[in-house]
Amino acid sequence: MNNAAEMEQFGVVWPQCVARAWEDVQFREALKRDPAGTLLKDYQFPVPQEVQLQVVEAGEAVEAQGANTLRLVIPPVPDVDMREIALVGPKDGKKEARFTFTVTAC
């Protein structure tokens, strides 16, 4: 994800994935097993070949990752009100901030 357009698209796709993973166990397992393939198949989001994705659930034990690996964490399910906020999409063609996440280096 090298450019602003890719990052912006990811900022829309990832919250949708998280919200879906909270509700759909099969999707969550597919996302963890094959993140890039699942993002492409279900959200038409192509992950650059040079980026390796690792999806884990909050609290899972994880090992060190390589320099080109982006670890994405599915947070615990929040209360119902937060799930509804995470599922809200763009209105009137305008993009909305729906989800805040922090990326930290490991």
C-alpha cells in the first residue's frame, strides 16, 4: 500500500472486514488463513505482492514478523452501538470517518 488512494481504500475496507468478522466465523477464519485472497475475493481489494498480511485476533499469541509483513488485529467485539457505527457506509457519495485504528511497529 504505497499511495494515498490505496491507503484510503484500505481505510474503508478494513473496518468492514472487522465488522463482518465479528458476525461471521467462517469469514473470520478465511481472513486469518488467507488475508490477501479474502480481501481480493470479497472486497475487490488487491494487496500489493510485496506486502504480506497477517490477521490475528486480539490476545492471540504471535511470533515476530518480517519487514514486509503488516499485522492486522481483529479487536474484541464492542457493544452493539459500536458495531452499528462500524457498519455505516458513505452517504451521498462522501467518505466518512467510521473507524479509528493505530498501526504500531513490532
